[in-house]
Amino acid sequence: MDKFISNYIEGFMGSVVSRNPGEKEFHQAVREVVESVAPFMMDYPHLMDQKILERIVEPERIIIFRVPWMDDRGEVQINRGFRVQCNSAIGPYKGGIRFHPSVNLSIMKFLAFEQTFKNALTTLPMGGAKGGSDFNPRGKSDAEVMRFCQSFMTELFRHIGPNTDVPAGDIGVGGREIGFLFGQYKRLRDEFSGTLTGKGIAWGGSLLRPEATGYGLCYFAEQMLATRGESFEGKKVNISGAGNVAQYAAQKAMRLGAKVQTLSDSDGFIYDPEGLTEEKMEYVFQLKNIRRGRIKEYVQKYPQAQYFPGERPWRIPCDIALPCATQNEVEVADAENIVKGGAICLAEGANMPTTPEAIKIIQGAGLLYSPGKASNAGGVATSGLEMSQNSMRTSWTAEEVDQYLRRIMSDIHAACVKYGTREDGTVNYVKGANIAGFIKVAGAMADQGLV
Ligand code: GLU
């Protein structure tokens, strides 16, 4: 890289790090984008003059609030709530809510920043935001989760709205939590609106929203594979995670003819050498979504499978790796295992699951590699479709939504190819996704003046 550009990047990152001390995930997400867009931006002096990059890394608004609630034993509990409204240049703020004990300001800011570019890539008019709490839903009763959600919304409701900010789910926030959050929002505002997405089908939700992130990931990976004349047919696929994204990625990969070998949670992973089937997936849906159990129970039901406590699935050889758990879950040793196992593709279902050093190993070995902001955008894209249906007061069939989803994933792939094709004809999806997302947001910011 040109010395001038690398100096610019280091100078820029130096100031981001000193303005946001200790926020390592935020630094990581910003660096990845800046490394992609800085060389490109040099050709657009008006973007430099207007300090678009300096503005884009400064969230428009951050709300941090106390969330008090009472547990089933009558004991008072206090958690911290967040909403990071990163960018509203191309539409109302949009992004999920995460309930997980690891949630902190750095994680919220990195997710809101990633969301800004991801949402721009979907081709739909959505700005970027993220929210959440360090509340741990594990082991909590439905009544505790409800009381927590009601308390969380009692503060959040004044900052959101169908034309302002539209939250959805993320880790620890699924249909049950969206229901409780929506109920409280509706009661406080006395208004039935599309302020949250991921709603139940009977009360404004979109068909296929639960499936959308996992399905979209497979549609995107299909397009990546097609650039090398490959497909899912007959491929061994390793998936991490066992939540919403992992479940539907597994179902779609399987339906596209792949053998899905693994699923995981934070305690360990299961390896089923015979591959998942529709029936086994039905068991996983029940286990995870209804009984809220742990993935290790899978081996009691299907004893041909093995459970590896405290490990990640990447040391089992596969052709396609789909990390669908959480940030920085694929580290250097995992990436080395993925390469050694003969994989041809790693497509991210989670947000930023691969560390920068691990990405270098994956890309260096010539694998197809896509960042989550491109390959997991199907979830938020379908949230955008839910917003459209709510505004029109209509609902589309699953086929209609699926058609939109396929088209959007293929448009995102085309944008990555347009801006990320290397001289040798291969595609750098990181560069392509970052530049394509940036162009849209930066252009809108420039048009709207100094706000
Ligand atoms: N949390 C999801 C994401 O990371 C979905 C956000 C949404 O639907 O607003 O993109």
C-alpha cells in the first residue's frame, strides 16, 4: 500500500483509539472499514474536505440507561441498557437489540457501525443502530424476561419510532422478547406501529423474517461458490452457533444438498458425522427455541453424534465454514484448522466472527471469504421488508418475501464484485462490501450538509 495512504490510516486510527479508549471491538470494526475505503476516498477530495470518515465514526447519538427490575424471588436487579444511533443519512436508525452479559459500549458501537454499512448494502432505506443490555436471559423465567423487557422499553420508547429508530432482535432477543418489548411500547405510546421488526405473524411480522439471516447467508454463499463453478451440493458444512442464524443456515444448506456436520454453543460443539436431517433440525428447533436447552443434549437423542465440551467446531475438516455464533469466534488457530481441513469458503453469519489475523490466514490461503455485513444482511433486509409491509398495511406471501431476499442477496454480491474484484479476477468481499456501503452513506451525508 502507498506510504501516504498507510500514514493516513495510522493517523486516523490513532485519533479513533484515543477518542474511544479501551473499545477494542469498535477499533477493530473501524480499522477494517478505513483500510478499505481510505485508498478509494483519496480520489474524492470533497469527501475528505467534508470529513465524512471522521463524522461516520462518531455515532449521532448514544443513549445509556439504568434498567431496574425484580426477579422471581423479589430481589432487585440492575442492568445497563444501550442504544447507539450511529447514522441516519439514508433512513431511520435500524438494528437489533442484544441481551448478553458481554454487552458493553464497545460491542454496541462496533455493531452499530457495522450495521450502518450492512443496511446500506441491502439497497433499502435504513440507517444504522444497535442496542442491548448486559442482562443474561439464560436461566431466567418467562416472567423475569417480561419484567426486564418492560423496564428496558420504559426508557427506550422515547427514543424510537417507526420513522425514527426501528429495533429488532439479535443474540438473546427473539420472538418472545420482541413480543414483550412491543407490548410495552404499544401501551406506553397508545399506538400500534411498525416500531419493532421480528414481530409475530399475527401482529405485523413478516413471513420468513425468522429464517431470513440464515437463508440469506446461504444464498450469498451460493453466489460466492458459483464464481468458482462450485455449489453446496455434496459439500461438508460446519456451522457454529445454535441460535436463530445457525438453525436456518443449517436448514437451507441441507436443502441445497450439503452435509451439515456441526452446531455449537458457548459450552461446546456437536459433530454429527451423518449430517443433520429435517427431523434432526426439528429436534434442534424444539430444544433451542421451546425448551431453551443446551446443544449437548443433541447427543443424548442422536448417539452417533459426538459432543466436544469447551471447543469450537473448526478442527473438524469441512468444505464450507459458516460461523454463526458471535464476534471473534474464529481465531488464528481456528483459521489454520479451517485451511488445513481443505475448506474452500468461509461466509460469516455472525457479526465480525473472524479476527483480523484469522481473516489474513483465510484470505492468504485463497479461500472465498465474506464479511458478515455482506453475507448476513438478509436478516435486516427482511426487517426492511417487514417495515414496508407495515407501512402498506399488507402482508406478502413467503414466496414473495423469499424472492425479494434472493434478489437483495444477489444485488449485495454484485456490489461486492463491482468494488472488490482484484486484478487476478478474484473478489475481495471485504473491500467490495465496505466501499459499496460507504459510497451510499457518504454520498447521502455529503448531500445533506454539515449535520
Ligand atoms: N441483529 C440483526 C443484524 O445484525 C438484525 C437487525 C434488524 O433486523 O434490524 O443485522
